[in-house]
Amino acid sequence: MDYITIALPKGKLFKRSVELLEKVGYTAENLSEDSRKLVISNDETKVRFIITKTVDLPTYVEYGAADIGIIGKDVLLEEQKDVYELLDLKYGKCRLMLAVPEAMQKPKITDYAHLRVATKYPNCAKEYFDNLGIQMEIIKLNGSIELGPLIGLSELIVDIVETGTTLKENKLLEVDSIYTATARLIANRVSFKLKFERLHKLVEDLRRVMQEEGK
């Protein structure tokens, strides 16, 4: 009960997350994405960190293995876990979009009905197409989504982009933006009640640091 356990995601959000937490006194010696230690603790400040795969992080928080975590809104929307979203941290901005090969562009989104869509985000993609009232065959992939249309696996893709460079290199055209995502601080529901004072202070301290940085 004395410790706050924080889940951090491997990948693009890790470095900025560590920097931000360090500014509010949440750090530990040898806290590194490449650490071989599964749990990294600071016994003086009563905090410990676990470093997880991005897709697994909301599960660690939902089940209380971590009290809080930092994760992209895109993963939250896709994984649909029962957690509190405490704060929009404003960094790691990207967007989920629909793209097609340049030669396949059609006048309206609904003109793509009944085609195959490759994506890492099947739940978000299904909700998007359901809201449009069109049926699609959704193919779940874990690797390079852009490969789908190039080899005939799918006609379209739904994927996260930051700059759009990879799309252009593969002659893919963004035809709709589904949502924009940034990093979010999330909490286990029980932990937030039991450790409210400390977690509430952490949120306020993070908010203050972001304001000072002009975020």
C-alpha cells in the first residue's frame, strides 16, 4: 500500500514520460527502456516502475498490477479497458486515419463499402465503419499495415500516422481522419480511491509542470 506502481510503455512515449515524471519527483535509478529488471524501485520515494509492451499496459492498470500508467489514447480506445483517464499529457500526438492506394480513390467514403481493410485497430475500425453504416471485411495485422494494399491482402488500411511520410512512400492516400490521439495518464479504479491523496497530488503536479512548459 505504501508504494505507487507506475506502468510505462516501451516505444515512442517512454522517454518523454520518464522526463515528465522526474520533474514531479517520480524517478528511480537505472530507469531505462532497455533495463533487464522487470520492476525498478525507488525505496526512498516509495515508487516502482514496470515497463510493458504498449498494448498490454491498460491491462496491467485495469487489474491493479499497476496503480497508474501512461499510454496513448489510441490504445485506450482500442483495448476498451475499465480504467480512469486522469490527464491528457498532450505529447505523442498522432491520428488514426483511413487510407487507400492513390489509384483507388473514390468520391465518397461510402463508395469503399464491402472492401477489405487491414489494421492494428479492429475495434476502432469497426466502430468507425458502423457509424458510417457500411460493412467492411476487417483484417487484423500486427506488423506493417501499409503492406496490405501492396500485396493484395486488403484494399484499404486504418492505421496511426504522425507525419504521413510512410503513406506517401507507399503511394497511399489518406481519405479520412478518424481521431487524434495523445498520451494519457490512467489509473486503476480501486487504487485511485485507496491512494487518492498521493495520486491526486501527482495529477496536480503534472498539470502544473505542463502549464509551466506551456503545454
